[in-house]
Amino acid sequence: IMTGWCSWYWYGPLINQKTLLGELAEMKQLSKTIDLKVFLIDGGWCKWGEWLKPDHKKFPHGLAGVFEKVREAGFVSGLWLAPFMVQKDSEIYKYHKDWLIKDKEGKPVEVRKLTTSSMLNELDAWAMYGLDPTHPEAREYLRKVIRTIVKDLGVKYLKLDFLYGACMGEKYFQNVSRLQALRSGLKLIREEAEEDVYILGCGCPIEAGVGIVDAMRIGLDTGSPLTRTIPLIGSLINDFCYRRARQNAEARSFMHGKWWNNDPDCVLVARGQRLHATEKEAMTSMIRRIGGQVFLSDSLKEISVDDLEKYIRPLFDHAK
């Protein structure tokens, strides 16, 4: 069972090198008493689709230096990407539209529209298009991306998100079904990453990941990072997210240990998440009962001693 810390639910896309290294230092201290394994950099490190170009303003020296510090601290390097999603202002959309999945008329399919929900989670909430996993040039690009992330950056934990983006087309380069297209892309990623890289699937039609991923997100996001600080609204949204994520995890708990390790998503307990105590207790007690991955996603210095002892430490004692 993998454990660790994820940047998303406290910082959302507002990450940078300085912030992450600060959390790494906190994680090193906390790991003396709690078994944290993975340091996961989530969304916000690049444009969607431009996985070979980290945001230079946020990471002036790229990601290599951050992951070097992660390894020196004794943790597994983890990275989020949405391999089949391409935002509209990316170079792939501008110059390689033939790589995208198409509708019946042969036009690129908008697989995630610009909505209130997307804007609540992304500052650059562009409409997204789907990369065709059966297109030869798109496949070679995917191979290069995974090879660079795994071999050059030393990433050993991949969080692959919004995987549904590969299976919303009417026309693919090859004559395959939507499910076959997605599995083709996932198999390519697994082949390029090799077996020693741990893969978490997210936003994935369940059957597509069987036999390929090591872990699967089985429910909704547990929070909304860009709204959590808003009085009343932040509490309402995060309580709702936590409750629905818990319902999903309960319903799919039977999958754990059979198809993959279940991922109920991140545990949030810090005061800044504006969660009610009943929701914190319900989520953490459920994970102790049904099992699954345990990832924290608060700013580690914001977790109080009381919350650490009441909610977090029992989870990690159970995960041993």
C-alpha cells in the first residue's frame, strides 16, 4: 500500500519550487514517526499536453532539482499528468490537430468543456481536447513523455488523471472501440514506464485499468482547493466532496486487493479545509475499515497535533 503527500488539495495549481521544498522539509520531519513514502507533485507544473515543458516561472531549473531533493530525503518521486488531455492553447492543439480524437465530422472532440466546475479547480481552465492513443505520432510523443519523466527525472509514482479523455471520440486513427483506444494508451504507458513504476489511474472507466494500473481512484475528489478558503462556501463544498467521495469508496471497496489497490483519494484534516469533525471522522474511520492508499494533502505544517493524533496516526498504524 502506497502512502505519501500530494500537493493538490492545499495548493491546487498554485505550486512552485520554493513551496514544494518547504513541504518536503516538513514531510521529512513528520516521516520520523509516520510512514510517508511518496512526495507527489500534482497539477499546476505545466500546461496540459505540454508534459515536456515545466512552467519556467514556477520551476526555473525544471523539475529535476526538486526530485533530486526528494530522493535525497529518502522519498519516492511522484508526478501527476493527464496524458490524454490537451488544452486549447497548447502546441499540440496548434500544430498537431491530427493527433486528436475526432467526432463524426472529423473535428477535434472537446472532452472537457469550460465549466464553472473546471474554473473552480483550475486557474487556466481551458477547454480540453483528447489525444488519440492510436495515432502513431501521438503514441511516439507519449513514449517520449513517459521515458523523460521516468528515466530522466527518476519518477517512480505516476498519477495518471482524466483518463476518460481518450475514450470520448467517434473516430480514431485506428478502427478500434473507445475502450480499446484507452487500453492501448495505458498499455503503452505501462510498457514505457516498466513494472517498477507504480501507476495510479484517475478519472478512468473502471474496466479499462484492470491488469495495467497498480491503484485506482474509486471516487470523487475529496476537496476543492481554490474554494476552500471562502467562508461558508468552502465548508459546504468540501463537506459535500468528502461525503460523496466516501460513498463512492464504500460502494467500490470490494475491488481493493483484487483488481488493484483502491485509492479513496487524499485525507484532509487541517483547519484550513473547513471540514466538520464528523466528516473527518467518517472518512478516516472508513479507510481504516475498508483499506486503501493513504495520502495527505494538507500543508503539513497546518495539521494540528490534535488532528494528527486523532485522525492521521491511526490511519498509518492501520496501513502497516
